[in-house]
Amino acid sequence: MVSTAPFDRPLNAADLADLPEDGTRYELIWGELYMSPAPGTEHQIVSANLFTIVSGYIRARGLGMVFAAPLDVYSDENNVV
């Protein structure tokens, strides 16, 4: 990940939502904005395998739904990945 230019305050989820949709993937960690590179081939293979296994388990037991990326994960206002 590459950190972007510093801001005068920690950023939050609303700031992240206000960024232009230019195809760049951003993450917000402890209020600092990072550009996130696209995942590589090995990551995609592992992700696909995990999704298949977990999704099958969840569906077979009626436990809910499993989503594939990209989805934002909000742990709090200053941490969105």
C-alpha cells in the first residue's frame, strides 16, 4: 500500500466516501488514506478457494450469505478497508 499526501486531520469514512470514483482503490487506516494495489494472481486463487469452501458450508447449513470482494469493511470511522 502507498500512503497518500498528509492531511490536516485524520480522515473518516465520510471523507473516504467523498473521494472521486476514479478506479483507484483506497483504504483508510487509523485516519490515514492509502492507495491499495489490485490483488495479484496468488491472492485471487486463494480468495476463490476460500469463498468456495466457506460459501458451500454456509449455504448447506442455512447460516447466511457470503460475499466476494469488493466490499468495504468498517471497523470504525477511521478504519475502512
